[in-house]
Amino acid sequence: MRILIVRLSHLGDVVCSVGMFHALHSAFPDAEIAWVVQGEYAGLLEGLDGLSRVFRFDRGGGLAGLVRLWRELRSFAPEISVDAQGNLKSALVTLLGGAPRRVGYARADWQEKLGALSANERAEPSSQAHLVGRVRDLARHIAPTGEFRTSIGLAPGEIRVGRTRLAELLPGTSAPILLHLSSPEDTRGWPLDHWEELTRELLLGGERVLLLSGPGEEAAGRELRARLGEEIPGLTHWIGQKGLRELAAVFAAAGELGGTLIACDSGPMHLAWSSGLRVLVLEGPQTAGRTGPWPPKDGPHRELRAFDSPPCAPCIARRCSHARGPVCMNDLRPSQVLETIRALP
């Protein structure tokens, strides 16, 4: 049996969908399972033990890119396609695969409901607000005996590398604090001035801090390093970090030491909880019950919102229409974050 998973983007959504692979792989251990994903996230999936192939969807490739993908998918010849995304783009890719059995969410659970026409088999409507819960319900439809796990499946060697890397970044540290900066253009992001104030206060309190910035936050990371300085005891900058599985391994190592990640609603935040690291997620337009760490309740993670959030929050929007901009994030003060961190068990 050949099964194709279609989940193209974004990083957090790809992480939230990994349980689909685990459920299918455990229910159908002899099946060849492939995944179509945007190229920038392919490295995260290529380390999954039991995943036969990763097909790269080139969102800027135009017609030529679609033709190339069509040829690759037809060569794989899936018998079953599972659309774990639920929009027009994923529907098109599902149809390109040519599988006779095309499984998707109930029409009510699609982001773009016209795309539901691509599926000739749909799950029952999900009662879950969180994406992980909806993916789990879809997995139970197609693989009811499968084991649904949210881990990205780091190998023992990867975990050892993560421990070594964390020890290089923060030698001799227990319960480290990791801060993942946000892009200034992201409505879900936190102002750089707030990150700076929080970092200074954590260091004054004797914490060991790792300041992380990926390619999208590299400029912010460099600016914050210039503000804070490079030779501050207890502080390490990791600017422009690349390699999603390396980052996951460092998160896993920090989790083993009882560490905490402070981050906005983002892909790295999802990568952290899926790797076993406790997360304090700073929320404004988003809400943890829909897009935050899993599980959303009764778990180790915490959601923090501004005391005086505007009535429009959470709006679940990627662009802010408030007259004063994203006040739901700007009014979340570093002192509130610091107080919450100090109260964590």
C-alpha cells in the first residue's frame, strides 16, 4: 500500500500534523508513506523513521513546478491520499497525486470549503478547536488502530548532538531559559524593546538565558545583541539558527534539564512542545486553545495574555486592524512575563 500525506505549510501546522504519520505508520507498518510539504520544511520530515519519501512543493515554481510535482507523485502512484491541510492548494496537490481514495476533513472543517470537493471520502466533523485535535480525529477515521504521537521522532544520535550543542551554548546550566525572538513584521510578535527588558531582568535574577533567532528574526537578533552586548555572563546569542531537527534536538535537551521556552505563537514554539520542552506562549491575536502548545489544557505549558487585552482579541487574524496597532501584544508587559516565569513549578 502507498499512502500520501498532504500538509504543505506552515511550520507549526506541519508539526501539528506529524501525529498523522505516526498513526498511519503504526496501523499500516508495511505501507510506503510519503509526504508533500513546502521545501523549507522538508528537512524536518526527512528524519522521520519509516517515512519513505518527502516530495517538495515549490510554492513559487508556477506551472513548471506543478508539472514536476505531478510527475513525481504519479511515479509514486499513491493508493490513498490524506489531505491534512484542507484548503484549495492542498486540494490541488491531492488531485495531482491521482490516488483513487482521497481522504479529507469534513467539509465544515476545511479552511476553504470548495477544496473539499477534491476528497471522495471525508471524516466526521471534528469537535476539536485545536489543529492537533482535528488531525487526530482525521487519523482515527483512516487508521483507527494507529498510535497518534506528536513527537517528530528524534533519533538517539540527534538527541546526543542536541545535548552537546546546548552544553556548548549554556555550559553547566540547569533549567535554562530560552527566548525565541519574533519577527517585527508579525502581528503575533512581541516588540524588541520588551524582549530586551525581559532578558535584562532574567539575567539580574541569576537566570541563564539563550536568545534564539532563526533566519526570519536574524536582523532582530543582531540588533538585540548590539543593545545587550556579547560578553554578558549568563547570556548566549544564537543568531540566524538554521536546521529544524537541530533546533528540535536542542529543545529536547533543554526539556530534559527542566528548561522553559518563552516565545510567541510561531513554528519554533510548536517545535518546542513537540520536543518535550515546556512552553510559555505569549498570545495576542491567537489563542492557545486553537493554535497554542499541545495539550492546551492540563499540561505543563502556559498561555499568557495582556491584562488589558482589547475586546477584539483574540481575532485569529494575521493582520491587525486596530487603530493603535497590535495592542494585544504591545500591552503584554515584560514584568507580567517575569512574574509568570518565577511562579512556574
